[in-house]
Amino acid sequence: MKDLSLSEMLDMQRKLHEHYRARWGELVPGLGKELMLWMMAEAGEAAQVIKKQGDEGILMDEAARSHFVEEMCDVLMYFGDVLLAYSVTPEEIRDAYIQKYERNMTRWPTVNQ
């Protein structure tokens, strides 16, 4: 099984929104703030699973792990919606992620330094 790329996830989100366009409306910048709030709510739900089940539950209990993974998928789906609403491309995310990573790699001294 291969990984699901950001491009593939965004394509799936586009298809999902196209399927429910009459119900959900267009993915436009004006919807971005609302989508961001929904994403944060879903992150809170994932945090609640951790709070209730603990690290051990997430790692060892199949039902708890499944619930946690499902909530994290909701976070990713809203993340994709926000990117689509603002027309952010996978390439922009890739480039910004690499730049941020490189900056963070030299930002703080390591324990060994």
C-alpha cells in the first residue's frame, strides 16, 4: 500500500465538494475562515480521544486508535478544504514545508551542542 499524497487528498476533496456542491456551496475564500474553525473543532475532538483514552489507549486499544485516526482524518479533510478555498497548491505547501523544516533544523541548539 502506498502513501496518500497531498495532491491525491486535494483531488478527493475537490470531488467530494463537487458531489455536495448544492448542499455545501463553492469552496471559495469567504468560506476559508469557517472551514478553519471546523478543522480546529475536529482537532479538539482528536485531543479529546487522547485525553479520554491516554497514550496507551491510542497505541494499544483498536477501538480507541480507530476513533483517533478517524478524527485525524477529519482534520486532514478540513485542512484540504482550507487549502482549496484559498487555492493553495501542493507545491506551495511542499516548498514552505521544506523552508520551515530547514529553518527549524538550525533554530535551536541540540542537546549535544
